[in-house]
Amino acid sequence: MTLVAERPVVLVESPEPEHEHGPSGLLKWITSTDHKVIGKSYMITSFVFFLLAGLMAMLIRAQLANPDSTLLSQHTYNEMFTMHGSLMIYLFVGPVAFGGLANYIVPLQIGAPDMAFPRLNALSYWLYLGGGSLMMMGFLTTGSAADFGWVAYAPLSNSINTPGAGPDLWIVALLLTGFSAIFTGVNLVSTIYYLRAPGMTMFRMPIFTWNMLVTGILILIAFPVFTSALVLLWCDRHLGAHIFEVSGGGVPVLWQDLFWFFGHPEVYILALPFFGIVTDVIAVFSRKPIFGYRGMVFATISIAALSTSVWAHHMFTTGVVLLPFFSLMSYLIAVPTGIKFFNWIGTMWRGSVKFDTPMLFAAGFLVTFLLGGVSGILLASPPIDFATHDTYFVVAHFHSVVMSLVMAAFAGFFYWYPKMTGRMLREGLGKATFWLMFVGTNVTFLPMYLVGLKGMPRRIAEYAATDGFTTLNRISSAGSVLLFFSVSIFLVNALVSWWKPVPAGDNPWDASSLEWATTSPPPQHNFLRIPPIRSQRPVWDHNHPEDRIIERERPRLGGLVASANGGTVLLDEVGFGSADTIETRDPDR
Amino acid sequence: MGIPGVGKPRWVARFLLLSMLALVLGGCTLPTFGAFRGATAQGQAEFKLWSWMTIAGLVVAAIVWGLILWAVIAYRRRDPDKMPRQFHSNLPVEIIYTTIPLIIVAVIFFYTVTTENKIDAVAARPAVTIRVTGFQWGWSFSYRNPAGRQIALVETAQRRPPVLAGNPTSPEYPQFVLPLGETTRIVLQSADVVHGFYIPAFNFSRYALPGVTNIFDFTPVRTGIFPGHCSQYCGLYHAEMLFSVRVVKPSAFQTWLNAESASGVAA
């Protein structure tokens, strides 16, 4: 098992890729199978959906700022919260991570030239763009866009209660994006299993890549069920299949089971990538290795495994689920999540923590996500769920979670933007974005916990002045304005970096994983040369030879680890660019 | 390898626990954290669990927030040239912070199950039985005698023109009545889509699920009028699917029921 140390010098000659002489401009973008181009397309597209969904949220907050509000009709309001949720969950938080950031970063982090199936990757993107556009086209239909909530509970989602093309477009859109996600899952898992550079063992992968592997597996578990359920729903609407209809012997609650069997793993499909970003960002900006790396991997895998057996905690008040089982499984997720928290803290502990914008966002994530986690524990208790289910307490809970993920996404944007564009974002504007978002999130969503406890149900278009919900709702609405400015400043920041570029260099953050070993932005097939991979931090090992970790010193869990790392003593003799460097393609020679 | 600095947050935790203990021993009532204390015996059981779990949750959160804050402040970069020691694991510490959450989970799970058994328990012989039906967009409350015959009916006026959501206790919305201190059986059904039968002051909601009959008990411990909402989104006028419940002394309840029966709805 000493393959790492004794690997001979490898010289890989790769021929010039033909498509370099291919089309240019728009045609190049449309026909590209480069993971970096597709990743950027994913990020830009999903960010557009984020902005649209954010504007819908602003309308929702404007409506709720006053009691007896008539700003939006009930019908329009129902469309707004349905499409806000659908765009955010299906078209932004997921795709921006597994389609955007992961697509761009994972091949770089493992030293691969591209994803395993580049054309499948392109298909994923075009399915996603097509699906997302179809969903938005609901607004152009004579009826309306989908207005049955982003969960589309049967039988509200049947053709009698919500007729029209808008809901149909919603279903078909999610079929397309469902397939897109499945293909991306296949691609991620294959890429991480098969395309790792020599020396990049599983336990040397950055945590972001680890989390994307687990996310990919979760996608393959959850999305096929959802996609099938959507087909069943479509059959109910158009072929009279009566799968979710009591009248034909069907079972409405079956939809809820199928939906949440997807829906809860989906929460972790959304969350795990961002846990990965935060882990890597904290380590880089603390100038330390990740604390408890193996525990982190174990925690990620446990979270994913547990997440497949907790779906019915969304259904505690149906009266038809086994409460203790789903309650216990939900509680148990707190244990690996807690491990992650302590590992994040341990990574900062006695470090040298520099608060550039990515690290600020990561710290904001920690603080906000903790609140979402603690309120999640409360909701995992069926009696407490009986009292708070479908109230704004739940809305506050999952927005604490999702807004923390959005902060982590911004940590990722700010962290990798220099790599992707070769330009730095402005620190001052970045910090303004962070503080507005952090304060805005808490001002918007903390009052929702209280208004939920006062008994305000979710998805109501209006409330009475006598209900006592007014003040708290006004505070929430004011907070949403801060969030609006936060995101606006981010857009300004991106524009400024475009007009007046500040060059980034290859490794502006003194980061440690492989993507920082190549140029910013990386060349066509990513690497001209790859440093030797002898630890979890190949680039760090090269830049800080005196602060490397010889793997042998690690606490060993078994003989396998010890023998696999048997040869790492050779580390001292090698360096980036020495004879041991793995050469790939160098056009300068 | 020891991790210096851990001692301080532990001290904070001890302080928090002690102050909590003082709070309880001092005979104070449990803090509500903004929630209802519960106007039924079942709701009170929920409240007790809520209050204790929120205390526990906030203590844990305070410790972790404290650790984050400490790490963020104490270890921020002051000297750009200083390289921190490259430690990356501490097995005993990792085992401790895996084990302690497991113990916490075991404890809260125990109290969760005992509480939910109390709330979900149904009496063998309830004093009153009400068949509640949710429909788009209203409720009907049908009082039944032991033989299952309807003896009184309260329901949302059919097809009233859509109005702005009023106060749930105002007269255009149905108000059903419960006797204080006696156990009422609710038999909950839906006539069309999924609705949520939610009474905030009772700390309770349950779906009216098509094709399923949900049965549960209320034992009111406080008189008064309490608002109720549909909590599960059910279509266009979801926001207006309001109702209220009035809890009165048993004698007043009997008077009310007799009057309702005599008004001929039941015949």
C-alpha cells in the first residue's frame, strides 16, 4: 500500500483538444462541455432565479406589513409564496451548489481535467435552464402560475382544485430539473470516484469534495422518488389515475410520504455542499488544518444516512405516522451536526483567524445555522410540533437554516470568485454585504419565531389588526429591506470587479487545496502541472514546507492508514515543480 | 493535547445551569418564551415540554455561541507572520462531544414520548363528542350523542362573499363551545383537501386529512374564547378559514347545548 511514495515520475502528454479551434462566442458557450463554463452558467442562472424569488419575497413582506392588506389579491399572494419557495428550493439553493460551485470546483479540487461525463453535464444544465424557464412561464398563462404551495399537497394539487396550465408547467419543469439533478448526481459521484489525480486518496480530498460526493449519493436516493411522484401527480391530473384521490381508492397522504421522502434528504442536498464550503473556508482563514477531518467525513455520511429516515417529521400532525420513530431519528441528526459544529470551532481554536469576507460569511453561517438547528430540535418533538406546525415558527426555523446556507453560498462566491474570474471582489463592499445580510436575516426572521408562537399560520394572505401580529410583521418587513440592499451591493461589487479589475493571482487566500495550484481562471483542462499530493493540503505543503503535516503523525484508527501512509517521509525531498511533479500538458515546452 | 481556554465557557455553562436551578427552586413558573401556557390539560403538558426543551436548547446554544464568539475574538489574526500550531485532532475531546449530545438526545426523547402519550391519549367515555369537518373554506362542528346522532350543529355560513380576514372570534365565523374540566372527543375529517385544525391557545393542531378520521381529546382547564385557524394551506381563501372556541362552565355548556338542540338544527 505504499503506492503514494513510490509512484514513479509520471509524464502525461495530452494532445491539444480539438475544440480549442472550434466555435467562439455565443456558439462556444452553447456547445461547451467544459465543466467551468457549465458551472458558471449554472451559477449565473440560479442567481437570476434567486433575485426573482427575492423580489417575490419582497412583495410578500410588503403585503404582510399591514393588517387587512389588499396590496396583492389572495390569489396573487398564493402564487407569490408558491413560486418564491419553488424558485428558492428547486432552482437556486440546490442548483447553485451541486450544479454551479461543485461543477466548477470539484474537478479542480481532485486534480481532474473535467467532469466524468462532460456531455451529460451540458445536458444537465440545459434541462435545468429549460425547466426553470418553463416554471416561470406559468406567469404567462391565462390561469396563473402554480399556486398550491411548493409542496403541492394532494388533493389540492389535482385538476379540480388547481386547474390550468400553470400547475402543469410547474410539474413538467420539476421533471426536467429532477432529471438534471439526477444526471449531475451521477456525474459528481463518477468524477470523484474515478478521476482523482494520483495521490489524491479519499481521505485527502477537501471536505467540500467529500460533501459533494455524499450529496451526489443523496441526489441519487431522493430525486428519482420525487421525479416518479411527479409523474404520478401528472397522471392523476390528466389521466384520472386516482393515485392520490380518495374517490378512486387512492391515498392523499401517499403524496406527502413520497414528497418528504425526497424533501428531507433534499434539505441535506441543499445543506451539505455549504457545510463543505464553510469547513474549507474556516480552515484556510484560520491557517490551520481541519480539526477532526475524519470525524467530519463520518458526520457527513451519518447525516446523509439519517436524513433518509426522518421524512415523516414533516407529517407529525397528519395523525398517521409513527411518532416516536421519526422523532428519534430526527433528534439523532443533531449528533453528527453537533460534531460538525465542534469541529468548526476546533479548526478556529488557537488558529490565526483572518476575517476577510468569505470568513465573515462563514462565521455568520455558524451563528445563524445554530439557531436553525436548535429550533429544529424543538420541532422534532411531536408535541411541540403539534403546537407550532404550519405556523410562522416553522417558517422562521427553516429560514434560519436556509439563510445560513445563503451566507455560506456567499462565503463560497467570495472565496472562489478570484479563482473563477481572476479578479478580486472589493473587501469593503463585501463586508457591507455581509453585515446587511447578517443583521437583515435576524431582523427579518427572529420576529417570525414569536409571531408563530402567537399563533400566526403560514401562507395566509392577510391577518386582522386584532390578531396582534402587526408589530412583529412590520419588523420582519423592515428586515427584508436590509436583505434587499445586501444583495444589491453584492451585484454592485461584481460590476465594479468587472469594470475596474484587481488581479487575483493564483492563490490570493493562501489556500491549501488543489484548485489554488492552477491559474485564475484555470486553463482549458485545468492544470498544466499538479503538485505532489501527500496530504490533505497539497498546495499548503508546497507553500509552507515547514508547516506541513506528515501524515504518519496522525492518530491511527487502524493498520490500513498506517501502511497507506508508510512512505510519506519522502516529503522532505520533494517540492512543487521538482522532478516529482506530475506533469500534464505544458504548451510552453 | 489539552485545549486551553475550554475552562471559561464551561464556567459560563455552570453559571447558566445554576441560575436556571435557582429559577425553578425559587418557585417561579416556567418561562413561556412567547408561547401559550395551554388552555387544556393536553396543551399544558405540551407547554411543560416546550419550556424545558427551550431552556435546554438555549443553554446548549449559549455554550456553542460562546465558543464560536470566543474563537472569533480570541484567535483573530493579530500577527500576520505568526503561524499557529498545526494540530488537527484530539480524540478524547471528539469522543466527549459525540457522547454528550447522544445523552441529551436520549433524555429529551424520553420526555418527548411520555408527553406525546399524554397528549394523544383518548378517554374511554368522553363527556362530549364533536364531529369536526373542514371544507373549502370553513368548518362544521356537529355535536353527537353517545348513539352517534347529531344533537347540535355549528358551521361556517356557506358561500358567503369573500371578505377580508376578520378576527376569528367575530360573529361571521363559527364558534363552538366546550365544557370546562370535562373531556371532549374531537372526530376530525375533511370534506375535500387537507386542512389544519389549529387552536393556538390549546397548543394543538391536527390535519383534517381526506380519507382519514383523526380522533383526539381536549380537556379545557381555562374558560374564555380562543381563536382558531386553518393552518394547512388549502387554496384561495385559506386565510379566511377561521373559527373560535368558547370554554364555559359545564352548567352553562348544558344550557347552550339545550338551546342549540331546541333551535331545531338537529331535528
